[in-house]
Amino acid sequence: MPATDHQPDFAEKARLFGAKVRSLRAERGLSERTLAERAGLSRGYISLLLKDRGSHKDSHGEYKLPNPTLDVIWRLADALDVDPTYLVDHTRGVEVNVGRSR
């Protein structure tokens, strides 16, 4: 069963994830292309994540929200120099100057 079928608040969590990635990308002064290169992902996929839009449509013809895999989350976290848990923690909003403690 896809996450979107059993979690009624999936949309809110997906949008928060996108907001965190957008905020971190802007804070670090990264272009979509640079973020994609650092993460080893396509620029098109990064663009969809940043726009809170998946690449597939639902039964109503509307685009589904992105649902990145663990691999994608880890790649983005590494590229943005942030702990992956920050990106998926729906109890924490978008924070400024979030970085890993090294």
C-alpha cells in the first residue's frame, strides 16, 4: 500500500519536505543544477521536488506529490550538508542555518 493511501497527512509532510529542501538550497546558494550534481540526481527530479510535484498523475489527472526514497533523502542530505532526519522530521519546521555537527 503506497504511503499516500494510508497516511492522510502525507501531503502536509511531503510539502514540508519540499520546503526544507528549497530553504536549504537557497540558504546555501545552490542552483538546481548544482544540487542535482552534488546529489547525483537529475535536474528534472530536483525541479519536481522543489515544486512539490511528482512525475505521475493520480486517478483524477492531478500530479501526485513526490515521495522520495531513502536513497534520495540521504543523497539530498549529503548534498545540503544536513542530517537526513531533519528533512523527514515533520515535527520540526523549516529552520535557518541547519547543518550537521561535525
